[in-house]
Amino acid sequence: MDNSEIAQVFEELAILSEMKGDVVFKVRAYQRAARTIEQLSLSLEKAVSDEVDLKTIPGVGSAISSKIKELVTTGKMETYEKLASELPPGVLTLMNVPGIGPKTAMLVATELGASTVEEMESAILAGRLSALPRMGEKTAENILRHIRSLRSKDGRTPIGQALPIAESIIASLREACPDVREMEYAGSLRRWQETIGDIDIMGTAHDAQPIIDALASLPSVQQVLVKGPKKTSVVVHPGIQVDLRIVDDDSYGALIQYFTGSQQHNVRLREYAVQRGLSLNEYGITVLETGTLEKFADETSFYGRLDLPLIPPEVREGMWELDIASRGDMPYLLELSDIRGDLHVHSNWSDGRDSIEDMVGTLAAKGYQYMALTDHSAGLGVANGLSIERLRQQRTVLDTVQQGCPMKLFHGSEVDIRADGSLDYPDDMLAELDVVIASVHSGLGQSSEKMTARIINAMHNPHVTAIGHPTGRLLGTRDAVEADMEALLQAAADTGTAMEVNASPWRLDLKDTHITRARELGVPLIINTDSHATEEPEAMRFGVAIARRGWCEPHHVLNTMPLERFQAFLSTPKPQRLRVFAGLG
Ligand code: DGT
Ligand code: CA
Ligand code: CA
Ligand code: ZN
């Protein structure tokens, strides 16, 4: 147990003791001990084993000294355990809400029986808090406001918003504290879940305090919720909670593993470990027989200790990943570097912001072998869709851009699937195009029967390469259309139509579970960014991650094909082109 862990225990002891209603000097003594221990340069563990008199340390009297000895030698502290067991469960959790001090947390836990923030919220909404003495309507409202400010509208933030925030925080902390060694985001963000409850950041450094301080003083921080010696929680603009933890290098593997979760994955992994006589926690792996705690500097060695390969974070959902990994069957999941092209790209010829030249330049710089320019069809008269005349004109422009461009440029269109299932360009026009992405953009409220038939009808068109953003959802803004996904995927397999994984983080459409099913049915998947500006091709990483969550390997994804094979795929008539996709012809 290192000094910071000991300090943490005293920090919590102070809170518990205050809740219990202990005399103030006792509470202060624990707080002071926590701070002193954190600053200490000598290791308390070593000091105890060398029988150094701890009372020589400023702020450490005989009571604190014996508590430290107890903690270091037994790993436990009776006073702490006793206090924690006397107090209602969850009181420390409730204090994560700003404005909730120890007294209120106790009151809420005992009088309202709430042990989680959610339970507290429902109790307040039911008017049970304002009914308590010394509380009242105003306090209740304030607490509710604080709970809400901890969350965004529906309680979760789309990954497209959360990820850049996390990345910029990490970059700022690294810049402010050159002492930072490892630092990365964990939790749902590292698993690339489509929405994020809060941002968890883990790191290692010789000295945690400057990093904790640096986070608190970032301009985007609205509120500091908790500030301990090794961890802190803050709220950053626009109301997203960030939890930061710093440990020593040799514990990082266990830490990042624990806080990457998912909780369900960790529960399963713990069961798996116990069967092997091992117990897991955020500090390491304990051999049950001897009580020895083994530490792990990285996740590979952590999983390795359990005779498992490193399980990719994207599939740590407590589903079947442990069975697969323990059988030695963990597949190589698709990576960003496997992607060879982007086949849904707009320019300022329709509703894009940037020119064809700029979009092509950006994609070529990524090292892609091919791309498809797919501006909108004219149909709705919105999005500045291209008339047949302009579409043909665009082709000649693209031919010119192709000169001297190292990347193959396919001419395509994102053609609208009309309400009746017909397409927005006649077949002879579609036949002139290399790539046709067919998408639904209007009449989104149709019944499931109508919508399913409408999309399947488009799949039967021999020129339709893929269905674009198949469910039409916008994360947190617009629900998916009603449609029978199983029927759509089956029809895609039957007709040889690809299904798009739209990588825009506001769409992620198809989503992970659909991707799994599509893969099982042999439906070709195609990961596109639907870019409308030169910064958007960057979104490919979201598409790849969501495909990894669906256990995609490169051979499940069309645009991992080298150019020649992709061209062979396009030039083979549907549905026989599936044989090219399957590597059979
Ligand atoms: P979120 O923030 O709701 O999007 O989801 P997560 O997965 O990021 O959850 P979070 O931030 O509460 O905790 C991060 C990880 O830490 C979580 O995936 C697993 C681990 N963890 C946290 N609390 C517990 C716990 O009480 N039990 C277990 N087994 N794991 C926990
Ligand atoms: Ca989280
Ligand atoms: Ca968290
Ligand atoms: Zn579209």
C-alpha cells in the first residue's frame, strides 16, 4: 500500500467521521494526516517495516501512528471499517453531488433511504426531501439543479461530443505537467459506447497533486466536485463530469483495466479469476492462498496473468468475449489502418462546405486508395441536389481532378429513396455512376411495413451499391425510422447490397448490434464518413470503433479491399458480387 492509498483512506475516514458526528478535532486530525501523508517523501510502508517512529512525522500523533501501522500491516483499518459499516451505504457516493456535504448526505441516506444519486433524485422529485426539517423547497431545487448539471439533456453525451473534450483535457494536462507518463481515457469512452455518462481519465505520474490542480484550473471547468490526493472529479463545460485518477506506474495496468469496465465485463472477469484462485481489484491481482498482491504496469500483463490475451476495450461488454478469449479464438478486429477508401463524400456541389478539390486532397492525404464523390440527388429540391445535367457535368470535373491524383476517384451519388421506394434518378443515369448510395431523407414517419418495403425496393435496384445511414437516426436528436432490421439485413444479403456503417458520430448508423447481425448474415458492410467538410473524414475512427464493437474483422468490411478487388466487386453484377466479397471469385 503506497502513501497515496493510505492518504485516501484517511481522507474518507475524515468524511465518515464527520458524518458520524465525531468531535471536530478528530475530523481535522484525519484530514491533516491525509494531507501530510500525501506530501511525504518517505514510504510509510517502508518506515513501518524499518520500525521508524511515525510520531516524528509532523501531524502524526500516537492515534494516527497506530492507525497507519494497522493499515500498512493488515491492509485494513478497524476504525474505518466500523464507521463505514455503521453509516448507511452510499453516503460517500451522495457527496459526489455538489452542494451535498456530509450532513445532508447522512440525512438523505437515513431519512430517505437513498444510497445512490438516482434514488436521491426520485426521493426529491416525490417531495420527500423538502418535507424534512431544515430542508425546504429551495434546497431541494438546488440539489436537483446540481444533479442535472452533472448530466446533459438525457443524461448521456454523444461520443462525438465527449471524445474531443477528453482528448483536449488530456493534451492540456500533459502540457501543464510534463511529469505525466501514461494518460488515457477509460470507461465507456474507451469502449467507444455511442453515448457517455461521464469521462474517466487515468494516468501515472511521480506526483499526482500538480495534475489534480491542473485539471481544476482548466478554463473549461465549471465546478470541482471532489479533490483528493490521487483523484478528483470536476464538471466541465457543457456540464460533463470528468473523473481523474493518478497512480504509480506499476499499478497502471490494473487501474486502467478496472476503470475501462464495463462493470459487467469486470464482474465476469472476477468470477473467472476466482475460479483460478485469484482476486481482482483496481490495485492488482491478489493470490487468494497467500494474500500476495501482484501489480501490473500494463493491461497486457494483467490479462496475461489470467492466461488471457488483451481483450479489446470495444468488446468488453460482459457478453461472450471471455469465452472467446479463453478458448484462444479472439479474432483480429478491424483497425483504422485497414480502411482503404471512403465512399460517401459530399462537396459544395450539393450541401457540402468544401470544393471537390479540397475533399479529394484531404482524403488522398490519408493514404486512401479510392474514394467516391456522392453528392445528393435533386429530388427534394433541398440540399442543393444535382440535376442530371449537373451530375454529368460533375463527372467531367472529377475526370480532370483525377489527373495527377494518386487516389482512384469514383463518381457516385447519394440518391434519395422516395416515399414510394423508387429512386431519384432514372436507371440509365444510375448505370453511368460507379457507386450509388441510396438513402431515405424524407417521409421518415412511415409505418414499419412501408419503410421496410421502401428500402428493400431500393435494394432490388441493380445499380444501388449500398444503403446509406439505414435507420436515419441522429443521436440524441432524431429517433431511428421504424423498420424491420432483420428483414432489411436479410434482403441486403439476398440482393448483394451493402449496408453502410455511417461513421459520423452523430449517426453511428448502423449501430453495433445491427453490425453484429449483418456480419452473421454475410451482408457486406461499408464504413463511410458522409463528409461534408474537410475535417469530417477524421470521423472514420468512430465508424471503425463501432464496427469493432460489432466484432468486425477486415474481411467483413468492403472498403478494406484493395482497389483492384473493390473494382472487381463493383463490376460484378448483384447479387453475384457477394462471391467477390467473400473472396470466392
Ligand atoms: P458511463 O460513464 O455511464 O458511460 O459508463 P462507464 O462504464 O464509464 O462507468 P463509470 O464511469 O461509472 O465507471 C467506469 C468503470 O469503472 C466502469 O465501466 C467499471 C468500473 N466501475 C466503476 N464502479 C464500479 C463498481 O461499483 N463495480 C465494478 N465492478 N466496477 C465499477
Ligand atoms: Ca464513465
Ligand atoms: Ca466515472
Ligand atoms: Zn445522407
